[in-house]
Amino acid sequence: MTFSSVVGRFRILALAEAISWAGLLLGMFFKYVVVQNEIGVKVFGPIHGLIFVGYVLVTLMAVAPLKWDARTTVLALFASIPPFGTVIFERWASKTGRLSEPAAEQL
């Protein structure tokens, strides 16, 4: 994976969004169940928020180069809401060819 391509950026942000969700869920578990300490939420909340915004922006920037239709775009955006949805979408999009690198245009 490389950050220099549309697909690479999308895959990196999809994975990062899922990892930040895991951190936030772990922080909430410790805050509400184990020790009633909110440090995990204070750390992972802003991190997850920043990565979430990045994922949405990268998704919107991927629509034209990857020639996604409205359905695929909505699914990609919706995938950011449930925990780990971005990874599930990324795997589905890879299997169905929706994350294929765009062919270089001929001059």
C-alpha cells in the first residue's frame, strides 16, 4: 500500500479508521466498565474523529478516478459509521473490482 495512489490512500484510511474505532471502543470499555477513567476516550476520540474525516474526504476524492456509481459511494460513506465497516467495505470493493487502479490515459 502506498499513499501516492487513490487506491492506496483509500485502503490506508479504511484500515486506520477501523483501528481508531477499536481504540475508541477500548477506551469506552475502560471508561464505563473497568476503571471509570476517561483517558482512553480523551486520547482515541480526537484521533478517531480526525481519521474519520480523512476517510470521508479520501472516499469523496476516490469517486471520480475509480468511477464509482452513487450506490458504491453511499456504501463507502456508510461504512464509516459502524465499527470496522470500512475494512468490510474495502474487502468487498477489492473483490468486486471497485478498487482497481485506474488505467493510465492514452494520449
